[in-house]
Amino acid sequence: MSTPDSFAVYRTLVIQRHRHLKWPALDPLEATLMILCGVCIGGFTLCVFLDVLTRTIGHPWLWLQQATTAFFAWGAFVGMATATRRNDHIYLSEITKRLRGPKRTTIETLNRLVVLAVAGFMVWFGLKNAMLDLGSFRMPWLIPLTVYTGIVPIAGVLIMLFSVEQIVNGVGGGYEGPEDTEQHGVEPVE
């Protein structure tokens, strides 16, 4: 049985900003995505280092380019989904931070609806592309290209989930949070 304290280890990976827009049930998913981002960044960096090192000593490991590509692709798309959950992406935040009330709700909701639509395209076309890539292989390992492109629809589903989460919570309770009041001399627009 899971208790609130059983997740304490991962709590530091879940950003506390904009908590009113998040469902606590998705916090373990955010923590897992943050760990996966770290693994991808670390794997990408290690692969590039080893690629340069092995080429410098005259014995290149050609498979490192495949691993580098996979870490980069997965890191970029997992990072995209994580940024959506954490609200660390471009949502015209500098404009909307200064707005209050119905104006802010309208613009924030429209922003998230656009992101939701783009994520839907990622899922639809990403699935089509991943299915086509099952028949294409990269040398020398003959790995299906789906290993690289399969993350696109997965990221799309996650972005859609996080966008719906924020729309439901933002429309229901407002997008303004305590962090928006720390404006350092900037007057809110009513």
C-alpha cells in the first residue's frame, strides 16, 4: 500500500511551482520523467565523449552514433513532456503572468488548447511514422528506426495528459498561483 511518505524520495524531483494546476496522482510520473531525462542527458554525454575518444585513438566504435541518436531523441521528447507538466515551456508566460481574471483564463486556456492540438498531431503522425519505421533498419546493428521515433507518440500522449490536467484545474480554479504575485514592481493587468 502506498502512503504519502513512500514517495518522499522523489518529492525533490517534482517542482512545487503551480501546484494548483497539478493532480498529485501524476507526481510519480513527473519524477520518473525527470529521472529519464537525467539518464538521457548522461547517456548522450557519455556516448559523445566515448565517440570522440575512440575516434581520437584510431579505433572508432561506430555503434556509438546510434546510441547517441537514441539518447538525444528520447531526451528531447521526454524533456518536452516533462516541461509541459512543470510549466517550464513557452506559453506566452511573460504576457499571461501580468493578467488576472477572465482575460488570463482565456489566454492560458487557448495556449494549452494549441499545445493539446499539436500533441494530438504528434500522436497521430508519430504513430504512423513509427509503424512505417518498423521496416527500416540502421546499420550496423539493424535496429528498427522505431527505437528512435517511437518516443514521438509517447511524448504526445504525455503532453496531451498534462495539458488536459492544467486546463481542467486552471479553468476550475484559475491559473493564477502564489508565484505570480512575486512580480517585483510590475502591476497586474485587470
